[in-house]
Amino acid sequence: MKDETPDYYRMRARAECEAALNASCPEARHAHAELARAYQHLAEIGELEQRGELPPGKVTTLTDALRDRDDAERGGHAPKPPRTTGDSAGAV
């Protein structure tokens, strides 16, 4: 959450709920309902951050850590090669 406030996310959640009600097919209703839930979660996270009950960026850090853990458990991605600097890159 950068510049958006919990009020912004609540407003977006309401708009997505309305869009879900007005959607013309089940897939669109489902998509709008999912977006509404996501915006509501963002609003709740923002409120916790504003009250000081959740350090800013903590949720992002947790999700990154969980994704890294899951990748490692599944064999993960190949490790990134070490960074090289200068003209030594590619030298034999």
C-alpha cells in the first residue's frame, strides 16, 4: 500500500461489489467478487498499519518469505549467479 488509504480500498471494494451484482455472466460476477474481497483485505491491512498494530510493509515481507519458502520446498528456482562487476564478466 503506497499512497492509497483504507478509505480508497473500501470505496473500490464497494464498486467491485456493485459490479459483481450487475455482471452479465457468472465468470464476471466471480471476478468482481474476488476483487471486492481483495480490496477489503487491503483496507483491513491499511487500518492495522494506521493503528500501529502492523508494521508498514510487514504483509509484503511475509508473503515474500512464504513464496521463497514454497519455492525452496518445491525445488525452487535455480540460484541466481553471483554478480560480477567491471570487465571481468565473461573473462576466462
